[in-house]
Amino acid sequence: MIPFLKFLSRKRTLFILFGLIVLLELLLIYVTHKIEVVSGSRALLDTQFSYTPQEAYQILQHMGAAGRSYYLKGLLIDLIFPASYSLFMAGMIFRFLWNRHLPHQRAARLAFLPLSAGLFDYLENLNEFRMVLSFPQIQETWAVWGSRFTLLKWSTLIISLILLLVLWLGQIVRDLKRGTLS
């Protein structure tokens, strides 16, 4: 795991992952706009913090067939997006901690946090695929588990972002003290 995290924390790898994130985010914005045009709503299951089975049904119903078709296209893009953002964040966290000479094992444990967000995102997406493809026959358990995965994704993602922000600010303070920040 450590060699993989070292690879992720290289500047070139981080730059490529960041570019991929930007590209995928632009594509997801486009798909979301298309859903809004055909359905009149921007509500998506994976942008909610959580939802009930009834709310999932209402969101998918409100999209209409054309909106659900675009949603499936967005979910196809979302097959790459979780990997790109979670690998980028793991690489950044590992890089910040590695620069602080933290033992690799401890840095790797903290870098695992955004990777778990990506895993929860994939589990959420699988549930969304099942719900959209089976609509209007949505299994309540799919919606319940989908909502749980969504909640876990957002929770681990927010914690990861806070950790990344704290590490970045810490790096800025250290650079200011050393006089190496330009």
C-alpha cells in the first residue's frame, strides 16, 4: 500500500488526477443540467445527504423517463469520478504527512479515509443503478442501503476534506515560519 500511496503523492500523478476530476465534474454538471432541462429539477439521489425510500421514488418519478436516461449516463461517468477524487485526496493527504516525516503506516491509515469515501460512493452508485433500472419497482431495501451509503460517502468525504484543509494550512504555516512560501 505504501508504494501505491507514494505513487499517488507524486506531483505528476496528482496533476493528472486533478485534471481528470475537473473534466469529470464538468461532464457531471452537463448531465445534471440536462436532467434539469427535461425534468425541471436538479434533485439527484447522490447529491442528497440522505433520503427515505419515498423520497427516492419521488425524485426518480419527477425526473421522468428522459431524466432517468440522463441520470444513467451520469452514473456511467460516476464510475470514474469516485476513483479520481478519492485517489487524489489520498495522494494529497499522504504527501502532506510524508513531508512532515510521519511514519508511512500512520500516513497510510489517514490516507485511507478518502479511499473509503470512494468505496461508499461506488456502493451508492450500484444501488442507484438498480433503482433507476428497476423504476417504478424500487425495492425499499435498495433505497435504505443507498441512503446509508450516501450518508457514509458524504461523512467520510467531509472529514477527508477537513483533514486535507488542516494539513494544507499546517503546511502553509510551516512554510511561512521557514520563509519558504513565496
